[in-house]
Amino acid sequence: MFPMVTEFMNYGKQTTRVARYIGQSFIIPLSHTNCLSVTIQYPYEKSITSERFRSRIHFEFDKCIACEVCVHICPINLPIVDWKLEKYIKKKQLLHYSINFGVCLFCGNCVEFCPTNCLLMTEEYELSTYDRHELNYNQISVTNVNN
């Protein structure tokens, strides 16, 4: 008879322990019911980016001297710079500049080492498309940034 009483007491202790754990698991969700939501309504509200946020690159065609520093400093040699040498003025003339943002690492090396500051990092982070070929920005679409 004595072992049956101890088993019944152990069963009672285990039951109260399980009930306490279940009660503790409800405390956290119930404590969050009074908090304000942190979710923003994305298409209508946009999150504020930090000061050092690195996203799409803005290119200014008129400032570029076609030195190709951005190509050589890029870890994957991403920017494509086409130029021709103007012999009578002994300078390079930029013909075409493009960046494929589907491959870009957004490291910011091209912006940092550009001697003429013709490259800038913008705060535009909406680069999603249905076709990956649309992420290849030529000089016209890189220059026209909607800020």
C-alpha cells in the first residue's frame, strides 16, 4: 500500500510540473498581445535604410573618364566599360557602361575607388524582377535613378 501512495504523489508532482511548463509557455505569447506591431505595410510604407546601406549604383556618364578602375577593383570584374581612344585629344571617350545587378555583390569597392566620383550607392533596394536579364543595367538605366 505504501508504494502505491508514493507513486500517486509522484504522479501528482509530475502533473503540477507539466501544468507549470504549459502555463509558462503561454506567458510569452500573452505578453506580446499588448505590444504594437513592427510589421510595415510594404507597398505603401517603406522601411528606412541605414546611413551605410549599400544598394543600387548610380552612374554619372559625364564624369566618367573610362579609367576602368571600377572593373579592376571589382572582385568579379563586373562593370563593362567600352571606350575608344580619341587620338587628336589623347583621351578615352566612354561609349558604353553597364552593370549586371543580378551578379553584383554590392561590396562598394567600385564606388570607393572611383577617382572622379561618378559612381554612387543609392538607397534603392527594390531590384526584384521576373526576368534576370532585366537586372543588367546599361548607362541609360543606371543614370536614371528615381530617388
